[in-house]
Amino acid sequence: MDPGRRRHYADFYDPGPADQDGPPVALVHGNCQAESLRIVLAGSATFPYRTVRVPPVHELTAEDLPHLDALLAHAGVLLGQPVRDGYRDLPLGTRQLAAKLPAGAQVLRWPVIRYAGLHPWSAIVRHPSDRSAVPPVVPYHDLRTVALAAGRPAAKEPADGAALREAVALSVSQLAHRERRDSDVGVSDLLVDLGAAATHTLNHPGNPVLVALARRLQHAAGHPADAPDPGRTLLGGIRSPLTAAVLDALDLNVAERPGWTVDGRALTEETVRDAHLRWYRAHPAWVEAGLERHADALRILGL
């Protein structure tokens, strides 16, 4: 195992006697949002569990399973995003993990948060031939670029305020549907009112969303809802463009962000578009998948 990985997840791989004999664990299971949620919960003065930094579900390996099982054996609550059984051919599904909890442990499910209201052209596209494949430069698809790669004519008019607000409503309704279907606690009702603070990218929620989610989970578990803001920005390494058209449509009084920011480096939309068009020429199946999966958004945006 890479020594850096072992150091980064030291409490996961090398728990000491005090960890094993201490308070029960709150295991936060899911994608990159899970670690940020764990950080927020760890700041609570009243949360009766200890938290452990765990690799995100898409990075867990067969070698990690004994360490995960050891944590589950000491868990008082599993806070899990909906992960399907047999994810990546490993027993990492939320239901599979819940089956390994001690008697009396709680299970609370929370959603994979995706909100395109601030970035209506941004999308995630998967293809069964390689579900982890993403385009270069930034790991998000732009529906305008997908349409261009498909040979579709440009929209006759740019999406107007009404269309952009309809795109917001679509994104909220899709998240709310997944929450009702798969989750015990949700956040879809908060996103519009949080304005530009709601997300940094399609799937990187801002601190206000993470704090609200943490408090709702605390309340659902029967504990004081007092998780604080950690005092630093979580999940802000990538920031999507924030256009004047979107700001006007949503009546948000914040500065426009004309391009991408990746780890502090500014990238123009043209740079990203050109890199993605080259990638689509080598990966045409993702173009078709994007057209199919995001047909409603493409229609609303005139694409």
C-alpha cells in the first residue's frame, strides 16, 4: 500500500487501543462529499460518536475490507449515501454495510448532492463501458459542448431567464425525487434560497449545505443539531463558471465568474471546451449517453 495513503487514513488503517475502546464510531460512507460531512460533524461538541477519515467509496479496494469491517463492528451509526450492492464488484453497498452493524446501531441515508442551478450546462455523464471515465481538465461535461460534439446546430437564441429558472426547477426536482426514493434526510429544499453559496460545482456543495445536512442528520439521530461551520471552505478546489445570465435570472447580487478555477488556476471556458471536444472524438459513446441522460435539460436550454 502507498505509504502516503496509509498516513492520510491512519485512523482507518492503524487504529490504536484508545480508538478501539473509545466512543462508538459514526461511519460516514459515500463519495467526496462524505469526508466533508464528516469534518463538519466532528466539530460538534455534543455529537456522541467519534468519526474516522475513510477513503471515499470509489477508492475503496478489496484490501480495505477488513479495516472497514473493523470500523463497522464499533459503529453506533452509519451515515451513508445510497450506494448500490456490489459497487465496483465489492460488498460496499449501503445495505451491505448496514447488515454488518452491531445490534441497535442506526442507519441514516443522505443524498448524493447534485445541483445544476448555478451551472445549468454542467452535467455528469456515465457510460457502462467505463463508469469512472471523465473528460480532461475538469471532470464535468458541458451540455453545450456535448451538443456541439453531436453535430447539433447552435441554439437560435441563448437560454433566457425563464429557461434558466426552469433548469433550476428541473435540477431541484431531480434531487428531491432521489431524496424521496433513497434518503432519510435531504437538502433539496434549501438550495435555491442559498443562492450562490449553494454549490461550487454541480456536485460540490458549499459549506452552508454541508452544515445544514450535518445538523439534519444529528436531529434525525436524536441528538442536538449543533454542527458548526469548520471555518474553512470545503470542496472548493474546483469552481465552475458563474455567468451574468444565470446571476440575472436568479437575481443574485454576486460577482460573475467567467471561467473555471482549478486548484487556484484560472481556465477559460474555451480551453475546457476544446479539450473536451478532442476527448469526445475519441469517446463518442459519452456523447450519445449525454444526449440521452440529459434530454430534458438540453430541451430546456435550447440545445
